[in-house]
Amino acid sequence: MIKSISIRVHEFILWKLQTPRTRLVHEMANVFGRLWDVCFLNINCLIKDRNEVDLEKLAAQGQREFSFDTLIAATKNFHPTLKLGEGGFGPVYKGKLDDGREIAVKKLSQGSSQGKKEFQSESKLLARVQHRNVVKLLGYCVHGAEKLLVYQYVANESLDKLLFKSDRRGFLDWKRRYDVITGIAKGLLYLHEEAPCRIIHRDIKASNILLDEKWVPKISDFGMARLYPEDETHVNTRVAGTNGYMAPEYLIHGHLSEKADVFSFGVVVLELISGQKNSKFNRDPDSQSLLEWAYKLYKKQRSLEIMDPTLESSADADQIAMCIHIGLLCVQSDPKSRPDMDRIVVMLSKKHSNIVEEPTRPGHPGSRYRMPRQPTASSSASGPSGVSSSQSFGSSSILTATTSSVRSSRLDPHGKRPVKD
């Protein structure tokens, strides 16, 4: 306190000793000095704010551009022994960065229909997706005609490599399978309703579900993902999916909505419970698919007969019966009858859910799914050839998917893809 007073007295004495002219010069210097300080401070703040915004954007995106040489070194020039599998638009390789991080590199084939804009859209889309049950994008690379995506590496490979191999299926007891079911459901709910933009994956299948070192399921391969505005309820699009997992309305009519993902999810649920692949089903000669067999047994109140025999020691019968019920609700032929993912997550959150909905026949050959008619000036009950304009799934007629038509007089044994004669 005394020191502060002495400083002020000293300043007052110096001020009194100054001439008016000197005093004016000092005051002007002080004013200009303060103006400079203010301007300098504002410039610094603007630069700092801009840098902070840029850093925030980079942090939010969580992605970076990798050099092609870095990825060549990480994957040993994409050595065949490091190939993890084939994704929607090209192969995926395991790699290791200089800092020790393991990565998965998706190398888009040059013959792929995915162009530069689609690649950039996928990169931006994935960079915004952050969820425990969705594979994280670490970065990307563009090198001439080469386009690559760099993902986190997930340790335990894909679900299909464990589920459909008898010598490895034992690793998946019922608790792990149930956790996989609930994890996929939560991941899809996020994509459909909680992500920054609504996302339909459109290729949900066992090989696109990766398991990390803690057996947490992660949805991968967004190469076929379709992003569209919030005000659209469905999209007529080029069919791009996998045999055995595609919903009938999508396969036949190119009618894509979240309910197509729900259908695929239901197929994966029934595959997890049975240990059988829907597209290669052979346990019942009188059923054309796993879905049909599960539905027949459900109607006879014998649902548990589809259970994988390796689950006997770890099975929770009530929980398995509930999951079969949910799976059958998801694969109903009519998409409007299928539950949304939020409803599915709620049902799965209950230990033994009392589900009141009864599933109708699943989407397989012979099921009756009819697309709503689009009124036109020349609409009539039948087309030029006299065939009804609303076709059932599996009928022999001209099936339209976006701009292309596929003529089919028969279906493959599992009824999931039209086959030309």
C-alpha cells in the first residue's frame, strides 16, 4: 500500500515538472501507444480465433491426409498376405504406421464406379461419424488415379470369419452374440437418427461387422452408404447390396429406406442365432432360406430349434426366443411392418421383453410385397403386356431398379438375386 502511494506521488512530481508542450507530447504518445496495443491485441485475437476454429474443425473431423508413400510402407506395397478382405469398392489391407499404430487401408479399385466426388463424399461422411459401434476413419489419400481410405484396425477380424467357420464358432458364446446384436442395433440407430446427417448403410452383413479386442462390434465399409436430405423418406437408387441380405423392396424396385437396413439387421440376427448363412442355407430341404425356416418353426412354437448347437452350454432360452422374434419382425416382407431401430434397441434393452407384435411372412420367394402404385395420367391395373404393375417378390416379370430393368424368369435357390436365363 505504501509502495503504491509513493509511486503515485513520484509520477505526480514528474508530471508537474514537465512543460505543457512536453506534457502534450507524452499524452499523445500514450494515446497512440494504447491504440497500437488495442489493434495488436485485436489482430492477435482474430488470428488466434481463426486458428482455434481450424483446429476445432480438424479435431471434429478427426481425419488427416496420408501420403501414398506412407501407405505403401505401412502395407508393404499392399502385399497379398496383408489383405484383410474385399470391400464394396475394393480390397482392404492391414498396415502399420511408423508410430506403431495398426491401420486398415481400403484401396478403391480403378475400375470402381465410385468417382472422385463420391470418394470425397464418403471421406467427409465418415469423418463426421463418431460412435462406439462404427469403425472410425483416420484419414484418406489421393494419388493420381489411386484413392484410399485409412481406418482404425479392428483386431478380431469380421463376424463372418468367426460365425461361419465351425472351428472358430466356439469363440462366440451366447453372451458375445447378444452383445454383437445389441451393438449393431445401437450403431444403426446412430446412423439412422443420431448422426450429423441421416445415413443408410445399405450393405449390412456379417462380413461388414468387425469385432475389436474386447469383442465390441463395429459397423464397417461405408462404400455403399447413401446420404440424402432429411425431408426424403425413401430413395430410388441403383441397387448395390449383397446376396442374402437385401430387402425385397430394395432388390426388386430400388426402393431404399432405413427399413432396408432393418431387414439386413434381421438377417444378421437370425444368422447369429443359428450359425447358418442365409444365402447358403441347407438345414431344411423344405425351406428356401433361413428366414423361411425360422418363420415356419416360430409359427409352430418351436423357434429354439434354429439355435446353433454350440450355444447349448451358454444359452439363455428366453433371450434367444426374444431375439428370434425381433429378427422375424425385422425381415417382414412389408417394410412398413418392420420396427424402427429405436424400437429395436428398446426391445433389446429388456432382459425378457414381452413383444406383442406378431411377425408376418418374411421377404423371401413367394412372399407378397407390393410397391405402392404411383398415380400417373396413363396408370391402369396392368402394364402393356397385361401383367399387373405391382409385382410380388419372386414373380417372373420386368423388375425395375432405378433406370435399369432386369428381366428374370427365375430366382436363385435362395431367392435373393434375379438370375438371367
